[in-house]
Amino acid sequence: MSLSASSIDVYSMNADGSAQRRLTRAPGLDTYAAWSPDSRHLVFAAGRGISAVTLELYVMNADGSGRRQLTRMGALSAMPAWSDDGKKIAFEIDALPAAVWVMNADGKRRHRLTPRSESDYNPAWSPNGRRIAFARKQGGNVDIYVMNADGSHERRLTHTRRVDAKPAWSPNGHRIAFQSNRDGNFEVYVMSADGSNQRRLTRNGDEDSNPTWAPDSKRIAFQSDRSGDFEIWVMKADGTAARQLTRG
């Protein structure tokens, strides 16, 4: 994602930061892009104007062609995430309260997974497609939960009085990366898939957030403003060897 004066657009690049390419050019907001498991498509949220009051989900080919609308919810539909088999997409609707929904990859058979009494967002599929991790806001704090893919058997993984959010399942299914401000500012953390062994990976006075795993589970890309602007960085899965990929 990249910001200009009149729009926010979706870009792609190689894993080393090279070959950056703009994929969307419509006026307004194109954001929250997520690759399909076969890397042939991207699902993303789009709205008219930088301060769009509604976002709908779209899908396009990996080169930016073939843009097609999936939802017509009249709400803020965001944070789409593909199931590992590419057949379903989980997403959040930021209504009052927010909720996790799921639909077929063609936009059909949309239904709500989390209860209307809670505020839930940031869905992330497990690699085997059987579970979904998500964030739940309760009072002033946010914690990470996991549930079965049909919405049953919720289980709380983090227990802090701050914000633990943006879970990202490692491709091997063993760990979940997430962002947390439990130690002051937002940093990237990792834990075992059952919530144990929670450990901080980044350590600086700036914001590190929005982690996502490399396909081999050996690296984590994340967003950081440690260079002065929000850019994309990558590090080893143990938090070492952080390196900036984008510049401006």
C-alpha cells in the first residue's frame, strides 16, 4: 500500500524489495491487500475518497487486472484473509460492534462468525483451514482469540490490559505473530499457536506493527516508522537482522 495526495494504492514487490509495481489506480482508498494461496489473485478493500465511510472488498489478478467487486455491505469491510485452500475469505465488518465474517472466494454465502455482543476483528486463518485467530476488544483492552472455522469453540490466547492485535499464523502452523503495546509502544511479538511462549521480537521507541510471515516461516515482514516514515521491513523469525525494504 502506498499513499499519494489523492489516493492510497496497492503495490507489489519482490521479497527483497525490488521490482515495486503499482497495481491499483482508482481515485480513493485501496488497502488491506492479501494474496491468494496460489499467488494468482489479491483481495483488497476499496472506497471512494481518502476518508471513505464505507469499504467494500474486491479481487483482482496479481498484475492488477480483472478488478471485481465481492461485497456490497454498505459498511467498512476490511482485513480480508484467504483460507489456505483458496475457497473462502474471512474479513471484518467495522460496524457497532465489529465482527468477523466469512464468505466464499467469489463473494457468495456471506455469514457472520462471531457473536453480536462482542467487538471482533483482524481474522487470520490457520494453515490447515480449521481455525481462525482474531482480536477481540473488551473494555479498554484487546486480546487475541482463536476459534474453529465455523465460529465455535472460542479460546483466549493473550491476557493483558493493553492491545494485542493483528495475529498472523506462521505457514507451518506452529506460531502466531502479533502486535502489542503491552510494553509501552507497539512492537511485534510471537507466541506458540496455543498462546504459550509469548516473546517480544522488536525493541525500539518507534512503532513496529502488522506482521506477516514469509512462506518458509523463517522471516517476518512488518510495518515500522523507525526510519521516520512508515515503511516495510523484514527480519528473521527470531527478531534479528531487521532490514528496510521500502523507501518513500
